[in-house]
Amino acid sequence: MDADPVDGGPAGGAVRVLIVDDDPLVRAGLAMMLASAGDLAVVGDAADGAEVVAAVNALRPDVVLMDIRMPRVDGLAATELLRARRDPPEIIILTTFDSDEHVLRALRAGAGGFLLKHTPPPQIAQAIRRVAAGEPMLSPDVLRRLMAYVAGAGADPRRARAVELLGRLGGSERAVAALVGRGLTNGEIGAELSLSVATVKAYVSRLLAKLELNNRVQIALLVHDAGEDGPAPGGPSFGHR
């Protein structure tokens, strides 16, 4: 694990990033690429999932870029460990290994994003910014495959549980959840439902509490498990912003 060599850490306001990958060339390349973004600061790196908890304790990153395949503790297990913490960092899985089962496990564990390593550097930087702000980020090809995989799951045993959980919601909450399930940002949801962004944020916070989830991606997965991908026609009226 390599700590940030600058005393006092990065400049105020910068998103603190920890890179976790067993390939030192990948770690170095990502660090160089992110160094060119003035609002992102790589505070350290780790070569294995076994080092992640200590690195997070020492370096307090906002976002962890996490590989899946590592020799001792893989990135999926490390993601589950970190997201079980009281105050976890956001996690983006960045990997060449993109089987549907691994994508689902990472996102159900609480990862805020899943990108492939061939993703262009500006998109990786933008994903870090979005996930740090609480917005999920999936590369388009991963998102298409994920939705197809969930849709094709048939009589998945999770479906009944998802339907039961969504049944706890009021009509307005359910409409917001459905739009989160379509991958819309807070601003896009607000435009769709004539709500302010602040009101949408309040709805999302309420959804997380009611559904006992810890990020928007998990709301989206729940919606897709239940087979709902948008508000019903003639659904609840929210009034005007």
C-alpha cells in the first residue's frame, strides 16, 4: 500500500481516490491519468483485496477503484467488506472481467459503478465524480447486458421479495424508484416528474431508508428484480416544481 506523499492530503474539495489492482502498471497508469484531473486526487493504492480495509482506514478515500481478479482476496469480497462498514467509501469496479454474475454480485454488494478497463480515461474520471456525488455509473455495454440478464432470469426467487419490498412504498415513492431503475439522474427525474432536484434527493433518501438499501444502484436492481422499469401511465401527480 502506498500512501499519499503530500502532508495534509489533497487540496480541499478534491475527490480522494484509492486504486486497488494487482498489476503495478495498471495502478501507475490510472494514477497518472487521474493526476491530470484537477478535482481528483489519488491518495494511495493497494495490490490485493486483503490490503483494502487497512488502506481505507489509513487514507480515507471517497472512491475506491477496484479490480475483480486479485490473488488472495478478490475485488468482490473486498467490496462486500467495505460496504458493510458504518461509513463506507463509494466503489467503482474497474476490470476486464465482466461476467453477468460478477456484475450483479458487485452491484448487489453496494458498488456504485462497474466499468471495463478499456473505458476512455475521461469517462473513468467522470464516473468517479458521479459516484462520489451519489450517482451510479455503468458503462453502456455493461448496462445493456445487465438489464438483459435480469430480464431473462424468469421466475427468479428474488422477484417475490422485490415486489414485497416495493409494496412498502407510496405511489410517489414508487414512481421515483421506477425512474431510478431506468438510470435517470436526480435532474432527469425532476424534469420527468416536475420536481425540484432537492425534492428528488429527499425521495431517494426516503427510499434507501424504507428499503434498507445503501445506494441508488441497489434501488435500480430491486426495481428490475420486480419487473418494473418506469411509472405506470396516469401515475401519481406530483404538482409543479
